[in-house]
Amino acid sequence: MKAVVNRIIPFSSVDGPGNRTAVFLQGCNINCKYCHNPETRKLCVQCGTCVKKCPAGALSLGTDGKVAFDPAKCVQCDTCIHICPHDSSPRTLEMTPEEVYEKVKKQIPFIRGISVSGGECMLWPEFLTELFRLARKDGLGTLIDSNGMVSFEDYPELMEVSDGVMLDIKAFEAFEHEKVTGFRNEMVLKNAVYLAKTSKLYEVRAVIVPDLYDTEKSIREMGDFLAPYLKINDIRVKIIAYRPMGVREEYSHYQVPDQKYLSYLADILREKGFQHITLI
């Protein structure tokens, strides 16, 4: 069993509680206009466009026609991902859960757990299940970072070894979600309810892009929707300002909301009973 791994960050303080190792898997099932890491969206098609442009000679075409990556020569200039016409990266690796965990456990005892993101990591549920089992044996926490477009209820074994889910609600109204991502969000909201009822909804996150969708209406409706579940378990909310860094050029023109507006949205949620709100 293997998954395509985009990168592993040994120490992260922004991907869940405490210091954690963050694993980013390749591939996504939606198309967020404000995606901040579009190079994780698709699998490499081996077109070779990046090979000619690599200034360090870290990329080459093998006899099998596939792009070969030499990490020892790479200078992390990111030229390859900037010029890729397919929203991918040649620097990915196919890895087993055991191979990934060998990288993770080097950080023990300096990490509290692992968080797996993407792309969309729920495209690799069996891989996640086995990786989390390995982490649990060493007492590490396990969190999933997801856009919510794959049913969590269909993977009870994964839920059993997961501490929780950091769930994106890109926009609350289905037509607004489709405007942002290309897809409606019925599955996202179904997942939110399931996770909240089972105390697995660790955090909900919304990226605020006021000139893309009605952000205030979305926050109000999201708050009303989730507030009844606060009596089951605390639900953290992360309100994230859109920023153009890393965004594809055609979507980099949106206005960045200021902290005053983010605070205004946070106050709306506090009035509905949410206590743990982070502004980014």
C-alpha cells in the first residue's frame, strides 16, 4: 500500500495542537480558487516540462519516460512547481505508511502528534488508517486535515484511530461553495454533523474572501448550524484571511480582509457560543 507524498514537515505548530509532524499527500478532488498550495492538486503526468527549466539539474527524464528527482541537487527554488502546467510537482514520492512513519518517528519525543493534509488526504483512507495505527502505538496524536468531500462515516476503522478532523467549510451555502470550489457541499455538511456527533470535529476552518462569496452570511449560517453540537464537544474555529501568496495567478487578485473584519466575524460566532476562535 502506497500513497503519493508531496512533503513532510518535521515540526509544525499550525497544523493542530502542540508541535507536530505534518504530512502532505498529493491529489485533490475539488478546485478552490484561493488554493494556497496548488502544486498538491494533481498527480504528475510525466510531461517533462519541468526538466528543461530546473536550474540545478535536479530533474531528469528516465529511460522509462518518467521524471526522476534527485533531492541532493535540489536547491528548493520551486521553479518546477511554478511552471508546471498541471498543478502538480515532480518532487513527490510514492511511500508506504511504514516509510512515512520512519520519517515521523525521528521527531519523537519532540512532537505531540501527526497531522495529515494535502491536497486531500482522504483520497488515501487505507494509507491513513495504517499510518495512524503506527503512530498510536508510540502514543502520538493523529489528526486529519480535510475538505470534507469524502464520507468519513464510510471509514470506521480510520475514525477509530483518528483523534479528530480539522474540517474546511469553504462556504456554507451550496451554490457559494460551488462558486469557490467547483462543487456543492452537501457531503461537507453531512460530515460536519457526523463528526460533531461523534466528538471527532476538532476544528472548523473558513478562508475569508469577501469579494468571492458572502463571508458574513456564511459565518452566521455555519455558526447556527454547528452551535447545537457545542453541548457534545467544544468545536474550535479558525478564521483565515485570504492571502495571494502561492495562489494561481488568475485568482491572486482578491482583496485581503483586514483584522478588524476578521474580529467582527469572530464576534458573531462568540455570540452563538463558540469560545475557541483563532484569527489568522
